[in-house]
Amino acid sequence: GEHIKPETEPEKACFQVINDLDHVAGKMHGSITSKKYMRNEIWSLIGWKGGPCWYLTVSPADIQHPISIYFAQMTEEFKINILPYDERVRSVCANPVAGARFFHFLIETFISDVLGVNSKHRGLYGDTDAYYGTVEQ
């Protein structure tokens, strides 16, 4: 980080374009600006609540889990019929929304059941004071 201050009119115009792009890009998931905004939110949360006690990375195996296969097949009745590996892969890959729905379901369940957020019970590790979640791209 070196701080650069525009001095000439063309430099000021260029910085204004960059500023305008930052304003628009902040709403685009995965953009450099949105990542900058998330870092600012995380630092604000740390300033408010203190440093986190633990970090967690969740990487569900969507091709392996029966719920993901259920979302991919969209049948009314759920029968546990473990498909061969290549059929599971084709089924989930043919329906990427199924993988996203499975991930969302798994994370929401983790937040409510394990962390105890918005539920009638405490989390498995006690009361959850705050959490911050993001999806890597």
C-alpha cells in the first residue's frame, strides 16, 4: 500500500472512473470491490465483538450426499437408492442448481442446529455471539 493522490486533470478523471466502477462493482458478487467491502465488514465485526474464537471451512461433498441427489432428481418420493458413482456425478452435474440448493440447505442447517442461531436451543459450542459467512468463488 502506497497512497497515490491524483495531481493532473487526466489523473483525476481516471480516478473518478475507478471510483464510479467501484460503486457499481460493489454489488457484483466476486468482484474486487465486493471482496473489499466484505473485508471491511469483517474488520468492523472484529472491532465490535473481538477476534473470532474459531474459523470454519465447509466443503460438502454434493455428489456423495443423498439430499443432493434428491434435489438433482426432483422426484416426489425420496427413496434411499445409492446410485453408482458415475450416475451420481452425471445427475448432480446435469442440475447445478441442485448443488447450490444442497449447499444452502447444509449451511442453513449448520447455522441453526450447530450454532443455535435463530433457534430455541443453544449452539453445540455455547451461545453464538456473532458469525460471518461468505462463499468462495
